[in-house]
Amino acid sequence: MTIPLQVHFRDMVPLAGLEEAIRRRADGLVRWTREVSRCEVTVESQDSRHRQGHEYRVRIHLRVPEAEFVAGDRQGHEDPTVATHEAFSALERQVEDWERRRRDAKRQPGG
């Protein structure tokens, strides 16, 4: 199953390898939920004035019929691949917790 995905690059040249890695990670989200209606990933290069180089932030916005998730707002890294990995790991934890709570609520008597 392919997730409806949009990938945006801000203040940087799009990286084909990174975009492919993002697509693979997004497609892996179906192990937690198959109900994804939208997934938007923004990779942004931010100028770090206090140190050399750039910091990359990856923000993921995931929407399912009953909830929305955002990850990566506070995470950044000098390597865009690492920033992507950290953002997807945070998102997967959120979705896993939500799916677990939803499943437990269905098991409750009267729920």
C-alpha cells in the first residue's frame, strides 16, 4: 500500500536519495495504521549562526481519519539523513501509542 505523500525541500537543493528514503519510511507506516489520508514531509536547511554548516530539520505531518500527528518540530541535525530518521522515529512512536490506545479502548466492555 502506498501512502499519499508530499515531500518538500526548503532552502536547499532536493536530494533524490533522501526523498527515496523518506518514501520508504512513509510506506513503512502502514505497519501501524493503514488509514493514512495524508503525509507531508518538509526538509528544511536552517542557517546555524553559532556554528559552522547548516542544521536540517525534518517536519512530518501525518493525518488519519481520527487524529493528526506532527513530528520533528524540535529536532534538528547537521546530517539531513539523521534528521529524517529521528523525525520518523518520533512519529512512529506517536502513531504506535495512538494505535495501542485505540485498540485497548475497543477491547474495553462497552467501548
